[in-house]
Amino acid sequence: MKLKIAIQKSGRLSEDSLKLLKECGIDIPNGTGKLKTEASNFPLETFFLRDDDIPKYVEDGVADIGIVGENVLLEQKVALTTVQKLGFGKCRLSLAVPKGVDYEGVSYLAGKRIATSYPTILQNYLAQHNVQAQIHEISGSVEIAPSIGLAEAICDLVSSGSTLFTNGLKEVDTVLKSEAVLVASPKIAAPQEALLKKLVFRMNAVLKAKRTKYILLNAPNDQLDEICRVLPGMKSPTVLPLAMEGWSSVHSVLNEDDFWDIIENLQAKGAEGILVVPIEKMIV
């Protein structure tokens, strides 16, 4: 009995998918050109596929689960369950027009030609804004469309925006924010679903750890209550007496988003010797 997972064989999600599985303690041998392999220490069989093929393989039950970008998932309109957002492969699907265009909103696109590899997502976006436009579906090199007269605008994936700039375009609206997600087949059997729960448990431990930091600090006892109120912790901070009278060691866990504000607050309240330690796994 094995859980079958489909991941991208190459491209932006491939390396991060394999890294996540490794951080979950799963050893996946990946020889050059190998399209199927089995983990040595977890009942997991891995298929290496083109990203566009993954949703269909999972929907049909050939694979039980898959890791795929939300943009691909929404474009193909497949009946899959999104089990977990994975926090990597982040990008955005955006509208872009030539730099010299005076763009004042999505209404500018009415009656215009828009080149894209994501016609379904774009059509839904335009419909939400009551805009009718001509959508030209092309499979690659979308950025060149305005300069060769194929379209007045494009809708394409953007990371840094440098490719748009190089091709004389500017980003004007975000259609979709996307990241990698773990999806499951509607046909997944009970034994494989039990294995999936074990995998998700491991993934959650890894993903939570990535968003948090473990801190240790020295606190004067007369400020201890104030310092502990600043620290959220998983339940409450751990406080241990130091050899130096009048001081304690305080241990806690901080969320990455709140980290710097809390550190500044701690210093203002007299905390010293603040150490920050990465967390490998976090199980709550």
C-alpha cells in the first residue's frame, strides 16, 4: 500500500517540492530522467510530470495527491480538494500594458485584445468587472504580443517584473495571487487517505517552523511580568532563574511577521542578550 504523489519534473516547483518532502523526513531518490520512484523510508511513490498534467492525473486517480500551482489548478477547473497551501512558488497573474499607455482601470480593456496563457482565469476576472474583451490564447512568449501587434495588453505570471520591463510593458492590475498547493483526488481510497494525514501532519510541522523563531533572552526580574506580556509563546513563555541574582532567562516562540516589532519592544523593557534560533520542526 503506497500513497502516490505527482510533482513537477522540472521548473519552479520541482526543487521546492522535493525539499519539502525531504524536510518531512522522506528520502526520495531522484535519478536523472527518472519519471517514477519510491521513497526508501515512507510508503510514497512519486511521479515526475509536467505541471499542466498534474491536475488531470490526480483527478483521474492515477496519482492520489499532487503539488501544483494554484494558477494551473484554477485554469484547468478540475474537481480536486485543496489539502494544504505550501508557502512556496509564490507569484501573481497580472495584467500588463505598454509603458506609454494611460491605464486608469480595468475598464480600459473593454474591446481590447489581451494575450494570455490563462484564458479561463482571465475570462472570469473580466466577467467579475463586467468587461468584454477579446482573449487571444497563446502558449508562450506572451510579453511579445503587444510589440508585434497581436494584442493591446497581456495577462501573464509575474515574479519580479523584470521581463515585463525588458519588453516595454508595465504591470497594472493583479488578477490572481498564486502559490503551490497540495491537492488530493476525489477518488482517494481510505488507506491512502490515512497515509495522506500522516504526510500532512509532517508538512504542518515543517511549515509552522518556517514561520516562527525561537528566542532566548535575559530579563531583569523587576521587568519580568512586563516582558512576559509582550511574548506570545505557544502557551506561555518559559522562565528559568539565572545564576546572577535578580535576572531570569526567558524562552519563547515568535511569529516571523511580528518578530521585529516584538524584539524592539523587549529591548525597550530591559531585555538583554537576545538570541534567535531557527526551528526545524514545530508540533503543536
